[in-house]
Amino acid sequence: MSATTAPARQVRAARTAVAVVFGLNGLTLSSWFARVPAARDALGLSAGRLGLLLLTLSVGAVLALPTAGAVAHRLGAARAVAVAAALAAGGLTLVGVATGAWRLAPAVGAGLFAIGYGSGTCEVAMNVEAAAVERRLGRTIMPRFHAAWSLGTVAGAGAGAACARADVPIAVHLFAAAVVVAAGTLAAVRSFLPRAVAEPADRAVGSVGRSGAGAPSGSGALAAWREPRTLLIGLLLLVLALAEGTANDWLAVAFVDGHQVSAAAGALSFGVFVAAMTFGRIAGTVALDRWGRVPVLQATMVLAAGGVAIAVFAGAWPVAVLGVALWGVGASLGFPVGMSAAADDERRAPARVSVVAVIGYTAFLAGPPVVGLLGDQVGVLRSLLVVPLLLLPALALVPATAPAPREPVVPGSGSSDMPLLPEGTTARSGKAG
């Protein structure tokens, strides 16, 4: 079966399957994040030691980048996603047992590393499949897949809050989440596009998943590291990833410690953040299409900075939660806009996206220990102010995301002669006009 003759029913089934996998990947991570306060108490960790423990998940995710592309290429997207999800589910189970029964922090760290490595590999492979499905449909649907990921985080956070309120043991909660993730993913990947159908689109799209942390041979990966625009976008993405990652790692703990709310209320606060992220990603595509990347991104960054300030200084929990919602909406567009900006030129997208991803993911390595160490000195809640302190100066980097001029594609150059998006697509946001 050729790349261009996949039956419409098969493509629609693959579209649904990819959305399910995105959602389950989000549920995997948020299931753990929602129970961080309870795990911290069970293990008796200080903010600094908790930050180092959280770092193991980020290390696993970052180390997945150099190998994920090769895994997806060798196994195919469906098998790569299945294996990666099984690894992440095993990590969830280990974290639950090590926290609840063993009270052994090194074992928790090993489980978190497995979650990070599995989720990171899955993220690359499922984006490979998403790009292939998008090509077959002939219209932009990638933001919807990322919205599905956010919906998965909402579901995970909600379940975590309910389990915390009902005093469900961490081991039981995380094992149940692991079963859902593993079973749901294995069922979904059966509807992925056959490998012979998906692979040509992956090459055409130039997905980061095809190249992992590096670009394909001959794509100019080293040259991308010397491009000022690419490096500026990477630095911007680093700050925006820190704004998102700080909430993931520390929001629940900060509210429990700083606002003196229950563990369930802390998990619910995190749920508000991920719900606001979901809304921002859905509504943000309309705003980007109307006003363009630069003004929308600048406005959302200011909104995020203000939201963090409200969340920290509000005297009442409901007002603080309003700040969390503003923070979530403000942080929602940073990652997708940064990636889109790096991929403006389809032929150079693999190298540029890999550079931006490596720089951006540094935030997930540095964020947990930095906030944790600050928390030891000023309290976890006040340490969240590192986010606006970095966001406001980073506004100067936003103009780098303005759409780059598209160079003509030379037939036979090794890149796809077909456009990534259908005709009528706007350069501002990738939405059809």
C-alpha cells in the first residue's frame, strides 16, 4: 500500500488511536505529580532532597532523546510506543510500591527514571505517528493531539486528587494508573497506520522523532547550533519549559506548605493548572491565527508571570487558584509555538527542532533542584517566583519566533517536494486560512 492511498477509515482510526496514546501519556505523568506531596511526606524528604528525587524523572526523559528516534525507526511507531508505555507503567508501579511499602527513596528514583525514559521515548514515537496521520488527513490537527495530552493530565490530576482525598494508598493508585496506561496503549497502537504507510510521511514531515536528539545525516545539525535564531528560540523555550515544569513538579507541594491546604486541595490546584493549559492550547490556535506568534506569546508570558505572582501572594486559596489558572493559560503556548518556529523550514526542521529540544529540555533537568534549593531557603511557595523573574526578561527573545522566510524546495534535494500543510495554510500559526 502506498503512502498516499491509505483508506480514509484506516486514517480516521489511526487519528483516534494517536489521540488516545497522547492522553494516556499525559495521564502517566500527572498521576505521579498529583501524589508528590504524599510521597514527600511518606519518604520524609526536605524540599532540596525532593528536588533531587524529581530530577531522576527529568534525567530519564532527557536521556531518551538521543535514542528515541532510533527506536522508533527500528521498531516502527506502534511497537516503540507499546514498549515505551510498558516501561513507564512499570516505573509507576515501582514508584508506588517503593513509596508506600518500602519507603525507599533510591527505588522511587529508579521508578521515576523509568517513567521519564518511557514517557520521553513514547512522546517522540507518538509524534512520528501523529505527523503521518496529519499528512494523510491533509489538514493541521497536531494541536488537537497535544490537547489530548493535556486532557490526560487533567484526568490524572483529578484521579490523584480523589485518591488523596479518599486516602487511597499511593501504591494502589499508581498501580491502577499503570494498568490503565499499559492496557489502553496496547489496545490503541493496534489501530496505528501500517509501517509501510507511515514511514514515507515521517520522512516528509521531518519529525523530531525520526532523528531523535540529532538530525539525519546530511541535514546540517552542527550548522543549526550556530544559527542565532535557532539558539534564541531554544533559550526562549528553556524559560517557557521551566514555567510549565515548575508547576508540574512543585505546585501541589507549594500550596500544601505555603497556603496550608490539604493534600487533596494541593492536587486539585495542580488539576486547575493542567485544565487551564488544555484550554489555552485549544483557544490559542485561534489567537495565533488572528494576531500571530509574537504578540500572542508576549501577552501569554505576561499573563503567566502575573498568575504566578497571584498564586504566591494571594491570602485566600480561591484567589490563589485563580492565579494558577492564569499561569496555566499563560504557559500553554510556549512549547508548541517554539517547536513550530524552529520547524518553519521543513527541510531544516529536523536539525533545528533537535537543537531547540535539547536546549529546552535543560529546564527539566535544572528546574527541580533549583526550585528545591530555593525552597529550603525561602519556602517552596516563594521559590515559585523564579518563574516570573525569568519570564519577563525573556520577552526580549519572543521576536525570534516570527515566521522565517520559506526557501524554495529543490526537487530531488532529499526533502519532501510536498508541502507539510495544505494550500491556504497561514505562516503565522499553521492553521488553514
